[in-house]
Amino acid sequence: MEKKDCCCCSEKQTMRSEEQKKALLNRLKRIEGQVRGIQAMIEKDSYCNDILIQSAAVSAAMNAFNKEILASHIHSCVVRDIRAGNDEVVDELVTTIQKLMK
């Protein structure tokens, strides 16, 4: 079974090296740990400001994750599709960036 190496849709895929997968998954696991920490803070009735600071850290971590994925997408999928004459990928990219900027 051959995998497509594109991204952003359920029928599309992006092939990543094991090193890339490991780095992305480690980043997500750290974010997951931060979220669990916030959950624990809620359970302990922690001060609102402390929770907000941790929540902001999670948002910043997710933004950094998204920037990394977006850069990879542009350098690989978008460039490849444009070179192949698939200009629709630009519209897809614009829509994705608009969603990220909400």
C-alpha cells in the first residue's frame, strides 16, 4: 500500500523521518504535561493568576508547535505541489493560516 506524501487532509499524509516524529511527539508530550499540571492546579484550587500564567505557557507552546509544522508544510508539501502545478495548495495554505490566526 503506497502512502501519499502530502498533508492537511485525512486522505493525505506527510512522510516524516523518525527523528522528526520523535521531536514533534516529545513536544506534544511536554504540552500534555503542562495541561495536566493546570488540571492539578484547578483540583488544588490554585490562585487564578497562577493558572492563567500556566495556560499562557501552554498557548505559547502550541503556537511554537504550529509554527514548526507550518514551516515544514510550506517547505515540503506546498513547494512540491506548486512545482507539480497544483496551485490549489496556495488556497489551502491561506485557509490554514487564517484558522491559525483566529
